[in-house]
Amino acid sequence: MSITDAMATTDLRMHLRRVTRDGQRVIQQSDLDTGQLNDLASSHLGMFSGGFTSCEPMIRKLAALSQLNDAQRWIVVCSSKPFTETARGMFEAHGVSVKRDGRRERWRAGGLTVTTVEGLGRLSAEDTSGVILLDPRCHVHKARDFRTFSGRLHDRPQILVDYLAQTTAAGAPAGLFVWTLAAPKSLPTARMAEIYARAAWWFVDPNSIRFWEDK
């Protein structure tokens, strides 16, 4: 049985509307299951959703995802430690149970694991379907040449790339989903695809995103 066949038995579905980079034209409407999302990840295609009106609709969509059985296979990566605390309060406002999960920068929102970019590097890469990067100001891709007090290079986007590579080595490539307030047409998206080791982006209308389970 192929990876896709094995994963297609899960119930999670994601509805999305794929659009052009400027958001002016709809390319296709899709209802994707876990196997289809895995196929896209295997092709190194990322999903870029820019133009969220605020962080609230991001968390609202994730709150719905957090209640699904497959939520435990998804990781939400916040762009900074302060933003993880903001997100925590927003999840709680949506009635999602939030609990610390070991280290200070990692916690659970319903079935979801929520962490920072740095915390992602300390998670197991096994049985992960998707990594959703919440990057409101879209700055994580720029943080490539920060040096720690010890002089070690700290490349934040490379942490994401390394983790995704580990999911591939574990047998089931996880998809990368970038959610931001900035409009894609205002960003160097081709360069960002290169930095995140994606062959290309699917630009997705943020208003169209919906997760549910096929009962």
C-alpha cells in the first residue's frame, strides 16, 4: 500500500479556493483529503494564504481544526514567543481547551500542537500531516543570519525546512501552509518558495479555508 493509499483512509478534509498571486482570478475550488494534501507535499508544493484581515480569522479556522480527530497530526508554528501567548488567549476565547505540553514554548490547543519556530525543531517528525506557519507580518523567511551569543548561526526558516525534510525521511511528507496578513503580490513569493525549499506555491484565498471531517 502506498503512503497516499494509507493516509487517504483518514476523515479530514480541507476546502480551499486556489487563486492567482494577485488574488484576482480563481483557478480552482478543491476539497482535499489527507492523501491529496500529502501528494502535494511530496511534490514540494506549499500553500500560501496571504491577505488575512487579522489574526482572529486565522485562529477561528484553527479552532475548528483543533476539534477534529486528525488535529493531532497538525502543528501550528507561531512566528514569535509573544505571538504564541496572543494565540493562546484567542484559542481560549473560542472555547478551545489549552494545556501546556512539556516545554514552555509548546502547548496543545484541542488536538493541535502549537509551538514556535525554534520549538518545532524539538518535535518528532513522525505522523505529521501539516505544518501551518502563522506569520502575520511575514518576517520569518528573513531571519537567516541571526547569530547567537555563542556565535552559532541561527537560521529560522531552515528549521522549518529541516523539519519538513525529517517528515519525508519518516515516510510521510508534511505540507507547509503559510498564513499571513500581507498580500502575496506585495511579497517576494518566488524567493520565499526558494527559502522554504518549495517548488512552487498554491496561492489560497484565506476566506475559503475550511477544515472538517467526512462522517
